[in-house]
Amino acid sequence: QVQLVESGGGLVQTGGSLRLSCAASRNIFTISAMGWYRQAPGNQRELVARITTGGRTNYADAVKGRFTISRDNAKNTINTIYLQMNSLKSEDTTVYYCKANSGGAAYWGQGTQVTVSS
């Protein structure tokens, strides 16, 4: 079982920045990839950014050039990921969820609210 704890959400003005963090509980399971997803009311949960143990990243087109995902330097697993969000827009307002892939299973955090005000 992997437990994920997210932090860093909040209220920011348009054009501002926020940094989200997601820490995985330390256990014997190896995490192969972690990522950030978001879900607006009435919409499906969508990928924002993802990073693998090897450091490979991919981003949603809507956030490319504005968001950067990074990870800690643990070997062969991931303990913590970060999402640096710059040039925030009102359409970025929603709940952001952290996801970890480990042993063929997926684990989700509880979500953190990001609100961008104009």
C-alpha cells in the first residue's frame, strides 16, 4: 500500500505561481512513476504531468511551458514529486490529485485545491 500526502495548493492571482508537493509513504514498494492529475466538476480526471523513475516526463498540452514536474533523487523509486506551476490561469482552477504507480497498482492522494482568481 502506498499512501500519498499532497500539499501546496491554495489561492493565487492570475499570472502567479504555486508549487505542489506529493510525498509517498516510505515502504518496501517501489514506485515506477508518479504524476499530477486534475479534475474539474463534471469532467473526467486528466493528466497534468507525469514523471518516471528514470526521469522521463510528459505534460498535458495545456500546461506545457508553464508547469514543471520534478522528483527527489531517490534511486530506483520515487519518494516525492513537485509541480511548479507558473503563469497560472483561471482555467487551472480545480482539484489536483497525485498518483503513484507501484507493482501494477495505482494509488491516489486526497487532492489539493488550486484556485486562480482574476
